[in-house]
Amino acid sequence: MKRRRMTLGILFGITIILGFGVAANALEYPTKPIIAILPHPAGGGSDLTFRPLAQSASKYLGQPVICDNRGGGGGTIGPSIVATKPADGYNIGVILGGSYIAWQMGTLSFDPVDGITHIMAYTHFLLGIAVQSDSQWKTIQELIDFAKRNPGKITYGSTGQGNTAHLPMEELASQAGIKWTHMPLKGDAGTVPALLGGHVDVISATSGAWGPLVAANKFRLLATYHGAKRSNNYPNVPTLKEIGYDVVYPSPLEIFGPKNMPKPIVERLHSAFKKAMEDPNFQATLKQFDMPMFYLGPEDCENLARQDAKKLDKILRKIGLKAQ
């Protein structure tokens, strides 16, 4: 009995020492550069908006935040790499809505709700439905009415299968009682030539795709679905929500880390990146890409992810992309 008590005492002491060691390391954090793995290739909206944020956050952290682009898999490869790293705060990343959809479809190797450490959301994509400027459809309701009279005749292109540009169109079709034909394309870059060339009638994509063409009067923006409120950049364009369809996909960009990161490290990162959102260069970059400021702290990020997971589960089952 005495020996057992001694053994338990030694184990308890080791646990305390290790706990103090983790706490001390967290308080000293960071002592070396931080790697931020981005989910898309260089030059896209998620890359160009994060870089000025990272540069500004570096000043508050006292260490550089180095961006590492790992595109592919619809934005899921980068987050999958982050999820396998040590939870010491030196490997973080950006996660998008595509990872939550991939998890629901069973094609992701980690749980993006409970299998990561949520840190902070800082913006979201502006998503919308566009047609050519000389299209017969002047409003989103005209498009829906035509689709009702002509089931399956309208073709729409999105940035791929089972993502935040595809699912809203299928949800809209379900709520409006219409049928149209989906043509998956290769990201935002594929949507513009498809619409310009008349290969599709409509596109569903981010403002990074249709924004310059809308500004040049080559495309007409019919509706947005990033939120319930209209975009400040397109005040005359309604949201799907306001015209009676409960279709809202904010698609936030969230900074995250591997599961079980120490709370002091999470707080340090959160504080630095939140302050960095005040940087004029970051704000100017968001404006350039028609992407709004959209802040959520760790707890709110996790809550939103959990809500979206339930919503996506229902939608994917309804449109046949997930088994019943």
C-alpha cells in the first residue's frame, strides 16, 4: 500500500511538473515564426486577404507569420495538413466552408467542428448569381419564373460540385419548386469564360469572379446569398433572403489550429489577429475583393460551425449528395 501511494505521488508530481511546463511554454509563446497554411493557391481572394492580416498580426506577436499555400481538394488539402500538426501554435491555417461540406460527404480526414481549435473568423466571401448583361432575365424573380415554366432548360455553372456556390442554387431550386441543370466548373476561374461564351445561362460564384465583369457592364448581378442584408457595394441587388427564400451562405474564412491548443496560445493568436483587422491595408484589400469585415471569436466560430454542419447535413441529404 505504501509503495502504491509513493508511485501515485510520483506520477502526480510528474503531471504537475508537465502541466507547469506546458503553461510556461504557452506564456512565452511565440518564440519562433508561425506557419499559416492557406487553402488556395497564391493570388486568390483567400490568399490575398490573409497576407496583409498576417503581416499586421506579426507586429503584435513579435514573430513573423509565414504564409504557405497548399491548394487543392476544393480548399480541403491545406486544412487537412494543419489538423495533423502539433497543437503548439506554430502551425495554423485558414479553413473555408468547403471543408465542412466535405466532412458531411465523408471525404475529409478530420472533423472540422470538434477536431480543430477555432481561433477567429475575419471575413467571408460575397457570393451571388449573375447572368450576361444582355440576358432576357433582368431580375432574380424573372429567372425563377422562367425556370418554373421551363423545367431543366436553364443551365447554371458553379465553382464545383458540393460547395458553397453549388448548394445554395440547389436549395433555392428546392424552395422555389424549380429544376435547372448544374454544370460544375473549375473554380472561379472557370465560371467567367463559361458565361461569356454562352456555355451556361447563369453562374453562381464569388465576387472575385463576376465582380469585375459586373463593373464593366458585361454581367448583371441578380441576387446575392452571403447574408440576409444587401452588400454595401451592390445596394440595388437583393438578397435571396429578402425576396422570400431562406438561402443564406456566409462562407466565413476562419483562422484555426490543430485540436487541443492551449487556451493561452489561442488567446494570444486571437488577440493579435483581432487587432490586425484594424490595419488599413487589410481593410483596403477586403474592399478590393468586395469582402466584408466579419469578426467572430473562438466560441462563436465553433457555434456557427456546429449550426452549419446540421444545416448542410439536411441539404446534402435532400439533393442526394449524402446517403439518407
